[in-house]
Amino acid sequence: DVKVTQSSRYLVKRTGEKVFLECVQDMDHENMFWYRQDPGLGLRLIYFSYDVKMKEKGDIPEGYSVSREKKERFSLILESASTNQTSMYLCASSSIRDSHNEQFFGPGTRLTVL
Amino acid sequence: GQSLEQPSEVTAVEGAIVQINCTYQTSGFYGLSWYQQHDGGAPTFLSYNALDGLEETGRFSSFLSRSDSYGYLLLQELQMKDSASYFCAALQGGKLIFGQGTELSVKP
């Protein structure tokens, strides 16, 4: 079974704090993704990575950065959290060998910034 | 811009058939995926169409027409457990662009 885990289910932080969200997958997937999900807006891609130390901007990268030092781990960093970053954050991974390009999602981290 | 349009809500009764439509405008389009998400859960993959036509997986089928930039998800023999949000997503260069989601409510 593919497993994607995220470090926290719920997180509460204060404005201006630096926030780290961690994601780990155990299926040796090359691709990893960070999304945020807000009501009525679907899933929006923040950053993605095709390989270790590689990163690509998604549709809404402003205010975020990422790190991929190991193949199985992809971290999302909020340099200075703001209230408009309160959201559900979802991590996903996929294999380049999968013709269906299926993405496997973690359970999500609901972040509240006060 | 790049966008996918799908209805925000659909309601159907148990045992019925429902179709959720999706139209897209994306450059570099490779294919159309569908994901299901139950309340409080993670999205899970349902289907992927790279070519025109119908793909069937049990009670679920998905259709793609590239010439019309259109696809749909067909759910047959609806069950209460099918109540969830359904997202279409366009594959573009290894990444997915998601629609806003359709909330399906199945009534007894």
C-alpha cells in the first residue's frame, strides 16, 4: 500500500512565525506535490518536485518555499505565516512509471494562522 | 488562462445514474483525471483518460472528447457512500490542474 504521511493533522501558528510542513512517502516516487485546498477553490498547486533538490513553482508559490533533500521527503515552508495562509495543505506523490499519472495524497494538515 | 469548469453541486437518489461534466481550457493537455474526496478525507484517484472515449471501472466510467475539451464521470447504481466531492483534473506536463469540485449528495 502506498503511504503518504504528513507531520501534523492540525496546526495552529501565529502571524509571522516560520512554519514547516513535512511530507514523507514510502513508495520511491519521483514526483511530489504540495497543494492547498480552500472551499470553492478546489486544489491549487503551490510547488512540486520531480527529483531530489529539484523544485518547480506551481500556481500560487508566493509566501511559500520548499525543500527536497531526500527522495522520500518534501517539506513546505511558510517563511512568515499570514492569516490568509490558513488552509488545508495536502501533499501528494506519483511515479513517472505510472501511465495513469495517479497521485497519492496524504491525509492533509489543517493550518490555522492567528 | 487555464481552467476547468464543473458543476458545484449535484443531487441524485440511491440506485440512480449521475453524470458530472467537466470542460477544460489548458495548454499542453495530456489527459483528464477524476478524484473522489469524502468529507475530511484525502482525494483518491478514480480514473484517467488519455485518449478519446469511455473508460469503465466497475460502477464508474469516465469519458473524454479532446475535440470538445470535455469529459464526464458517470456513476451508476448510486450508493449512499458515493456522497462525496468529485474533482476533474487536467494533466499538464506532469502536474495536475484541478477543477473546483462537484459535491454529490445521494439521497435515499
